[in-house]
Amino acid sequence: MTELQRDVVIIGAGASGLTAATRLWDAGLSVAVLEARDRVGGRLWTNDIEGATLEIGGQWVSPDQDALIETLADLGLDTYSRYREGDSVYINAEGTLTRFTGEIFPVEASTQREMERLIDVLDELVAEIGPREPWAHPRAEELDSVTWIEWLEGQTDDVEARDNIALFIADAMITKPAHAFSALQAILMAASAGSFSNLVDADFILDKRVIGGLQQVPLLLADKLGDDVFLSQPVRRLEYTAGSVRAVADGMTVSARHAIVAVPPNLYSRIDFQPPLPRRQQQMHQHLSLGFVIKVHAVYETPFWRNAGLSGTSFSPYEIVHEAYDNSNYEDPRGTLVGFVSDRKADHLFSLPAEERKRIILTSLSHYYGEEALSPVVYYESDWGSEEWTRGAYAASFDMGGLHRYGADLRTPVGPIHWSCSDLAAEGYQHVDGAIRMGRETADAILSDRT
Ligand code: FAD
């Protein structure tokens, strides 16, 4: 058993843990990063599948994500815009396809007015409540006691307007059914992206991609740390006192003054904390869980939809694939579509044989793009639900009532133990930007403790 001594031990080599580790290392502290997997990056994973480079995990960058954009610049990584020329596609409850441009789906004029009104109401609430401390707002308990869908039902009788507005947060972001999380949680999600309008605007929220893949961020950060990153070292136990910690992994231990636990909160209970965490944390962590989505990649010889004047951007709350985009790689002559299948639809599809699942998903894509979508040259499903060291996608959210009850303690250290993850972030919550912000914040807290 290797025994190391460091100033700080970091558990988890995702974007958050590696940001914290490099910041501490730059400030002259010694670090060791222990990672359970045999690779770095966690939910960032750029991989070659049958000759196609695919972003298995996170990939998009939006213009408000300052921390991520700064990191990309520091690491010398370039971005390119998602393809967006031409018409988008919307399919309504009757299965009718309509092409459109702009952000608002092509619906009846009255439904459009309701959608625009709801977006305005939400923008106002989001601006008032903000991402930093939604639990501290006077209406926090009220909004945390009503589900997202109930809140929408209270606002409008227009079912299609409701379904569409629900989609932007439920299927598309939190990846839980709209009855499974609160209106306050939905407001946090929108506030963390700047506004509800930003979530509706695919050209904003899914603006850019990184040439060569977003996993380069953790890979390059890890390169900086060299031999201080240890792979295939799941931390099983964390022993701590007021001023010291000892992380016990499979083949090594690291003793340090501080620990940063940079893993998603649904995995905290996999670590045996000694002494056990305080009551408040033990309770709180049981109210946080990951949503679930299948990210589907279909690669074609050419981006055939562009010839038909389509941008590749498609939406329907009534389709198995509720949203899909042109995801072709930079300067790649092949065309890639990426689509998403969320929560209960994903559960259902995973109860079917793989070939049947593929057929259903491609059929759904063909509803948007025509018959050619049925025959990709490469087909792949990102299944983060089967990943032992993640267990879902995209990220963690509170169950009903959990956010106003526990939110204030989410980022509070326990003795020498700090928590860092995109799933705890304010700005950039559930995104790489939030992971980086949290990494910076925890590193700075440790550094200020030192002075
Ligand atoms: P993680 O990346 O989860 O890192 C945690 C690390 O801890 C992992 O490497 C894990 O293996 C390790 N670990 C866990 N337990 C232990 C243990 N006991 N001991 C040691 N190591 C442990 N974000 C965007 O900004 N844009 C997107 O387009 C986007 N799309 C996404 C698509 C998918 C399919 C998914 C899954 C996520 C997406 N996200 C996106 C979210 C984004 O990827 C995450 O928010 C971010 O990568 C999380 O980083 P993190 O460091 O906080 O956590």
C-alpha cells in the first residue's frame, strides 16, 4: 500500500476536481488527485466509436459560461459554432411536422401568446430569485412545495403551451419527469443559465463546441499535474479530524490537511466517512439524485438534412427523441445527429432489446429528418445510467421540498472536507462551467484558510 502525504487530497478527476487541484498546485500547495475510473474527465468523455469521434458526455459551451470560456482560452482550446443554418422542425401532439425559424415553436397564435407570457413570468421570477441562494427567497418554501408541472397548470389551461414550457426544464435539463421536482428547482436551473429565455434559445445554450472535444479540458489540466493524478483509485474511506484527513483508496492512502470531494453528491454515500458525517449532511444527501437521459449519436456519410434546408434542430415533447441537433464535427464531411431520450421514455427503451431500441429511436429521428435518418453508418447510445461512478445524466437535483430545506448547507465544508461539483454550483449549475466555478471556489476557500 503506497502512503502519500500532501497538503490537499482531491477525490475525483472531473472538471471540478482538476480545476481545484491545478489552482492549489499553482499556488504552491502539494496535491494528489484520486480517480476511480481508468481515465480522467468524469462526465466529459470524447471517444472514438467505429471511426467516429463522439462526445459521450458534455460538449456545448454557451456565451455566459465565463469560467469555462476562460479555461478554454488558458488551455489554448478553440471552439466552433453549432451548425444552425436553415429551418428548425417542430412536431405537435397530432404528429404534424412544421418547419420554423426563431425560438418559439410554430403553434396556434393563442398557444404562442401563452408560451410568451409564461416565458415572461418565468424570466421575472428567475431574475428576482437568482441562482446563488434560491432557498433564501421569501417564496422559496411555497415554490419548493409545488411540482414544476403543477405550477405550470396553475398558470395556464393551454396544454400545448404547458408541455412545451415544461420540456425546456424537465426533459431537456433536469431530465426528471415534470412531477418529480419543484418549481423552485426549475427556477434555479433557469437562473443558473442567466434566464429562462436563455434556455428556450438553443442558439444561446448550445452555442459552441470545442475542436477536438471537451474532454481535452480535464486531460490538459491533468497533464499539468503529471504524476499527482492517480487513476483506478476509488476512494473507499475518508478518515478525518478537525485539521487532517486520510483518504483510503484501493492501492494507496493519502494523508492531507484538507480534502476536496469532487464527485457527484449521489455518490457521497459510497465513501465511508469516519467519523460519520453530521446528521444534516447525512439527511441532505439522501434528497439529491441524478436525472436520466440517453444521448443518441447517429453518424451519416453526409449531413443530408442540410440539403433539405434544415438546420438539424428539432423539438417535440410528443416524440421519443424530444430534441435533436446537427452535431457534425469540425471540418468533418460526415454528418452527425445527436438526440436525447429522457427519463421515463429512457426507462422504457432500456427495457427493450438493443435492436428494438435502436429501431424506435431512429424511427423517431426519421419523423424529423425523413427516411434517410433510418440508416446511419455509426450509431451509439451514451448510457450514463450504467456508469458506476456517475449513475445517471446529466446531474443531481433535489427531490420535492429539498432545495429550500437543505440548499443553504449544500456547499458548507465539514471540518477539513470541502465539496466541489457542477451539481452544487449556482451559476453554471449542472454544467461544466459550474464544475469549474466550484473547483475555483473550493480551492480559494482552502487558500484563504491558509493565510
Ligand atoms: P464529474 O465529471 O462527474 O467528475 C467526478 C469524478 O469523480 C468522476 O471522474 C468519477 O469517476 C470520480 N469519482 C466518483 N466517485 C469516486 C470515488 N469514490 N473515488 C474517486 N473518484 C471518484 N455540461 C455542459 O456544460 N454542456 C453540455 O453540453 C453537457 N452535456 C452533457 C451530456 C451528458 C450526456 C452528460 C452526462 C453531462 C453533460 N453535461 C454538460 C454536464 C457536465 O458534463 C457535468 O456537469 C460536468 O462534467 C461535471 O463535472 P464534475 O467534475 O463536477 O463531476
